[in-house]
Amino acid sequence: MSAAPDDTGDNAVATDATTAVDPHLVRQIGDNLESVRRSIAKAAAAAERSPETVTLVAVGKVQPLERVEAALLAGQRVFGENRVQEAKGKWPDFRVRYPGVELHLIGPLQTNKVREAVELFDVIQTVDRPKLARELAKEMEKQGKRLDCYIQVNTGEEEQKAGIAPDEADAFIAECRDGLGLAVVGLMCIPPVEDNPALHFAMLREIAKRNGIANLSMGMSGDYDTAVELGATHVRVGTAIFGARDYG
Ligand SMILES: *Cc1c(COP(=O)(O)O)cnc(C)c1O
């Protein structure tokens, strides 16, 4: 693969009509997207759901810009990013050149990045604490926006992981929705790596059901089919589309 990480500066996105993306890469990423969509359709069918009820959120974090652009050229439009700073470096340009992009924040959000996050993203999937919820509500009002929000639930009650504890979820959802007026359209979770994810997906679905929440963002490359069988409306898939991330 010819994707050179240091070849991904501003000039990589400054060209307009023409693109420097290797057609082989576009085909390869396109094939990967196709294969993930097929698996989603299969899992949906097994659960007697229509595949259109599942949105594939492509997670391009840390990937060379060229791979993300290849996904755009292959027709993908819904993406997830887990860092505001990284998203800021690529999406304003991509949005101009590829209309119809829908960008989801799927990583922890610090309150000092709320303004930028509300400017950059269409959906915030990681509303995980009262202070952040208040800042988001305030900033959205200021910017005249009402972004779709998901409450992140720490289903594994892991110390180091973001998210509201399961037994505080109902009260937090009510506070966000009724108290702050946030558009709480979904719940999101990241199960502990060592657990059977199905238990966590089922728990998230239960919390959503009793709170009348429609969307469930759950499932990653390793377990999105399980998530779809358990009701995921949004799966967040990185590696299976873009290949392994190079953190070196
Ligand atoms: C990176 C990331 C993903 C994608 O993970 P893969 O295993 O590469 O599919 C999904 N969700 C979140 C919150 C992530 O940070």
C-alpha cells in the first residue's frame, strides 16, 4: 500500500476536482466497506431486521488521510472520530469536497473543546457526565445548533473508562433531555475487552428501551455482527475497513 503517513498534510486536501488517491486503494477500501455491509445485512437478517436500520460509522482515526479519502471516494459518508484535534485537521476540507458527510464524535470530550466539537461534528456520541452535558447545551444554544446526542454508558463499570454508570443512567438521561433540552437520540457503549460483549449490548438495549431511546451505538470491528443481532442502529468500524492503525 502506498499510503505514506507523512504525505497527509494540508496540500493533500487542497486540490479540488482532482484527487491523488491511488485507485487501487479506493477499490480495496470499497471492497472492505462492501464486505462489512454484507456482514451487517446478514446479522440484520438473522435478527429479522432490515439492513437499512443499521448505519455504518467508519472510524478513520489515526489512519493516513488517503485511506479516509478513499472511503469517501467509495461513497461512504458517515464517519466517526475520537479526537477533536484530529478531526479538525481533516474534516473541514473533506466536507467541502465531499458533500453529505455526517461526522460523529465517538471519543471523550473535554469541556474546553466543547466549542470546537459543536462547530465540527453533527453528532456527539459521548455525553458522559453532567458538566459536559451542561456545557454542550450552553454551547449549542450559543451556536444556534441542536446536535443529536448519545449518552455513553459505562456498562462494564470500569474505573478508567468514560461513561455514566448503569444505575445512574436513567436520571442522567432525564437531566439531559428534560433539564437541558439536549436531543438525546441514542446510547453508546464500549464493552470491556475481556468480557462477552453481548451482555453489554443487551444491557444498553434495556436501558434504551425503558427510557424510550431509539438509537444504539454499539459494536466495533470484532463484534459488530453481535451488536446488530442485539439491536445496534449504529456500528463503529475502523480496522475492518481501513486496516490496522499505525500508532508508531
Ligand atoms: C477506534 C474506535 C472504534 C473502532 O474500532 P475498530 O476495532 O478499529 O473497529 C470504535 N469505537 C470507538 C469509540 C473507537 O475509539
